Amino acid sequence: MIPRVTATIDLAAIQHNLAQVRRYAPRSRVMAAIKADGYGHGAVPVARALEAAQVDAFAVACMEEALKLRQAHIVTPIALLEGIISAEEAALAVYERLQVVVHDFWQLDLLEDLPESSEVSLWFKLDTGMHRLGFALPEVPRLIELLRRRPRWRFMGWITHLACADEPENPATREQIARFERVLHGVAGARSIANSAGILAWPEAQADWVRPGLMLYGASPLAGRSAAELGLKPAMTLESRLIAVREFDAGEPIGYGQTYRCPERMRIGVVAVGYADGVHRSLPSGTPLLIGGRRVPIAGRVSMDMITVDLRTVPEAQVGDTVRLWGENLPAEEIAGYAGTLAYELFCGLTQRVLFIHKDR
């Protein structure tokens, strides 16, 4: 059966992008973010590819994501970025050898209620300006004292998260880094600051550990700098096909709301993909897709199952031709810009109707 919509995941590209992380941050260990099902790329196959490339650790958002990896026999260290939310999860974290990123004292209470012999591994998250999760900076001495009382606990280090790292001219990032370094001056423990944008735009944020996410999947986190320019390869290629080609006179309306009218007699193609597959309904007329390596603009609204396109740049196009929505030569971050969103959301928004194909080469 010919698949209707496919997302082809190039695992070798993800390994290449990991090598680029190491090139940008050669003195840092790498904790690869594979939360949200590997940013929509498939957490287990992505983890296996990165494990084969000897990544140092993984980061996930929650216990459910960590257990999925452990059930797939992933043995690399895993950090829970949101920590634990119950006594059951505290015990599971110990049993599954997970690193708990602790951001509040109620989580510490859960860990302290475990048996004295429990081998707890934890990070402390500090709020340096994101104001989402994390201990207030004046709490650092109290946290140090708590660790002193728990010598059996394995302390991994200190984490913070940057709010504006993708804005190289914004002074907020430098201020956050300075706060982090100032409050931890002379304090033992590894440091972790940089996400993808931090790795690329803020070398001073490349502490003992870096936590790349988007750049592993081959998309640029920096406005005005393409993934190719940064040495990254797109890991996901989303494709469908033409299921109809029709010709209409000038002035004829196309699609819901009749928001597009043909400027001349022209051919319109219908692509078998829509917002039920995860393609943003907000993509406007003019958003480029690729047919035969040439750009064709969307003509009219994205509907649930179909997109209509202007075929004037590919007069030879016919039913059955492959249509690329993003991937090589059509960056996901460019398409995301037309929707007023980020590549993260495009990747994570694909639905179960899409056939995923993972390849090594």
C-alpha cells in the first residue's frame, strides 16, 4: 500500500548533529533532550541512535517518558527535567536509576521519605530569571546543608534554564549566567546552563553539561541563521503526494472561505495532507512546498485532509508526484515562520495518521 503521508527520520543526521554539538561545546558533556517523543521524531529510535554515538545522558520531561526508554532497554543515564510528583515516582526514580531534577522543597520531602539506603541521584534547579521552575537563589546554602545531611545521595550538580538564549542581543542571558555563577562561586557540583540556542550563541553558557534539543533534530534555534549555516542536517522529511490536478479560469475561488482566487487561468494541485495530520491550519497562501525540487506556494486554506497548491512553477506536475512539506532544501523553521510558530511545534504536532519511517543511512 502506498503511504499517504510519511515522516522519514534520518537517524544518521541526528548522530551528525550530536557531533556538531560536540564541536561547538568540546569541553562539555552532552545531555540530549528527547522529551516529547524525541521532539516528535520517535524517542526510542532516536535514543538508540544517540546511545550508539555515545551520548552522555538523556533528558526527558516526566516519568512516563523515562519509563518508555527503560522499557526499550535504554541504559544511558536519564534526567527527569520536571522531577517527581509523587512518592511512587520517587521510588521509581531510584529503582530505574533516574536522575531527578529537583526544583522545590516538596520534591525533596518525597525523596527524604525514601528508605535511608536509597541511592538517590539528583540535580538542583535554580531560578536565575526564567521564573518557571527552580529554587530561589538565596536557598543555595540551605540546599548545600541538606546534601551534607544526606551523604548517600549522589549529587549530579546545578541546573538553570535560559529564557532568551535565542536572542543574541538580549542582555537577559548574560545576566542569568552571571547570577548562576555568582551564587555558586566556590560551591561544589557540576553546572548545566545551555540549551541549543545557548550552545550556539552563548559560549560562556557551555558549562560542564550542555542540554541540546532542537539542534539535534537539525533545525536552527536562531532567527536569521539557517541550520545549514550552523552545520546541522534536518532529521525529519515530511512528504505527501498530489491526488488531483485541475485547471481553473482567472478569478475562480479555491478552498474553504474562497480566500484565494486564481490570478489567471492556471493549474491547481491537491495534496493529500492537512491539519488532521498535524500540518498547521494557519499556514497562509504563499507558504512554499516542494515538488520535483521546485517551490510551489499554497493556494487557499489548509483543510483537515488536503492542501491546494499553485502549480504554475511546475507545469509538468501530475497526480502521484511527491510533495515535500519540510525537510532537506525546505527547512522546518522556515515553514514554522509562515505559521507564526517554531519548528518544535511542527515536529511535535504530527498525528498518528502519519507513517514514520526511521532509517540509519
